[in-house]
Amino acid sequence: MGATLAVITFHLDISTTDFLRYYQGQASSVSVIADDGRRLRLPAIRFRPFLERTGVHGRFRLEFDANNKFISLTRI
């Protein structure tokens, strides 16, 4: 029997300046509004692989299990 995965999609647009707050220790999480209207708070460290010169931008897909345990975050 396989684990049940939940999927949430959202758009994120964070400038480099705003993301710098994470590196400076001023912020530890990122708050987003999912496509279905839910507000999510995710650890900022999850977005490090997507950081570019202009910040973190794009549509993302978050997968988590039935216990709300993080599975994956993918830019789509």
C-alpha cells in the first residue's frame, strides 16, 4: 500500500534583497498563498536551490505526505 501524497502549487516572486534576510538571520521561513487560497509557511532553506541573481521566481509544486512531512519542492 503506497503513501498518500498531497500536492500544492503556488507562484513565488522574491527579490534577492528580500531573500538576503534569510542569510542575515532575519527570516527563517517564506509565506506563500497557494493556488487554492491556503497560506503556507515553508522553511526558506527549501528555496536555496532555486535562488538566482534576481531572486527566487516561478511556479512551484510542493509534495508532502499524509503527516504533512515534506517530500519535494519543484519549480514547474
